[in-house]
Amino acid sequence: MSRARPLPEPFDRSPFTVSAARSVGVSRSRLRAADLDAPYRGVRIRRAATLAVSERCRAYLPLMSGSAHFSHSTAAALYGIPLPRRIESSSALHVTVVAPQHPPQAQGIVGHRVSSAALRERDGLPICSPEQAWARLAPLLGHDELVMAGDHLVRRKRPLSSIERLSEVISPGARGAARMRRALLEVRSGTDSPKETQLRLVLVHAGLPEPVIGHTVFDADGFFVATPDLAYPVERVALEYEGDHHRSDRRTFADDILRRELLEDAGWVVIRVISDHLVHPALLAGRVSRILAARG
């Protein structure tokens, strides 16, 4: 089997339109070669087993013009907002335009039109603002999922928004407005992971007091001990969510052991939580409740 003829720059590395390639002499047969994919009509890209959301967006980018930008769950994925599997697994891209431009109609594209939009650029891709991405997710997500999305945007490290800015996109009468208002009551800044948010919501929904985020523990001599994921300072109970990397990374594992020992030396009880515990929220909440009662 003969090798396909090399493509001219920059078509060998980036998504490109058929019309652009044809204008510089690339033949139709070359554009049908097995080393190229056609993710969208009139677009070619180097063949890959699977394309990440950002790669699919980059492949569609040559067909976008005017006010067209990525939105809804596509924008959420580009911002790293945690999404449930039922939405994350969809390969469709959401593209929004501002009126009077007509929304796109193409296979693999879900088109939308709005009266106005606050646009951003992320890694060279036109995208709606983080706040608008959150607002457009509201009709698609459950309560806890929307809280987790909000927590991600106002997280401790490199936050993309604030609770005040999220509140500004809740328009009266807008689709999902009531759901956004309810969710925003439970969005908290300063979190570190979606699982930490899920753990907090499990406890609150079980009727337990809301644990404190970012509480710093000092020992009797005033020296820093740790800042647990979640804490009940009065009862001196710390909750630590441990993902797979806490087990697989040797340095993290060693740090966790030292952290727990220092907290216990300071008179705290440490409750370690893993993903399996979140599958049985009633059991987890019951365990925390019993420890709080004993410590109280």
C-alpha cells in the first residue's frame, strides 16, 4: 500500500476546510485518504481513535463565523466543569450565535441563538463566559450537579468566577432560573474538588450541620497542623476525601499518613472518605453523625 502524499503546511497539523485545501492544489482523492477524518461536512483532520472535546471544537472552528461560539455542555467541558456521564458522553457540540445570525444546522452540532452573549477566548476557541455556561447547564442538571458545577467555578485554586457573578446571570423568568437560585444557596467558594462538594452535600442533605471549608487547625503551641477538606471545629472532627491518587502516588500516601497523625496528636478525629462511601450516603452520614455525637 502506497503512503499518502504529505499535506502542505499547515494542513498536516491542524483541522482545515476542504475548500482551503483545494485552493492550494490538494486533490479530491487526497482528501478522501484513510489518514484523514471528516468530523464535520467540509472539514478534514488527521485521523485519531477518539477526539477530545477541545479537538472536536478545533475541528469545527474553520466553519464558525460572526458571533458563533461554543456554549452549554461544550463550554462546560472546555472550562473543566464536572459533568454527569449522561452529558459528558455526548459527542455533539453546542454552538450558539447572537441574533440575527442563524444558528448552525449540521450533523453533530446543536445550534442555539441568543439575544446577547458575553464572549471569551479559551485556548484560541470562542466560548461563552463561565457564568453563562453555568446558567445554560441549569435545565440539564440536577440540583447537586448544578451545585458541583458552581463550586468548580468558584474553587480555591484559580477560580473562574465568583458567587456574585453567578448570581448576576440569573434572569427572572429565564429557563432554569429557579433551579439556579436554589443551587446558588449551596454553592461555596474555596473548595478543591467535585467529590469534596458531593461529600458536603451528602452530610447537609442528611440533616447534619454544614461542615466548614478551609478551616485551619493549629496545635496547642499555635503551630500549623493542617487544613482538612471539611471540618467540624467544635467537635474537632476532620473529613478528608481521598481519590485514587492518594493511594497510587507514594508521596501523597506518605503525606496523608503524616497529616492524619498530626491531626490526631492535636486531638482531632479524622474520617477518611473514598468514592465507595459516597455510593451509600446514608451509611456515611450515619457514621459521621455518631462520631459528632460522641465528640459533642
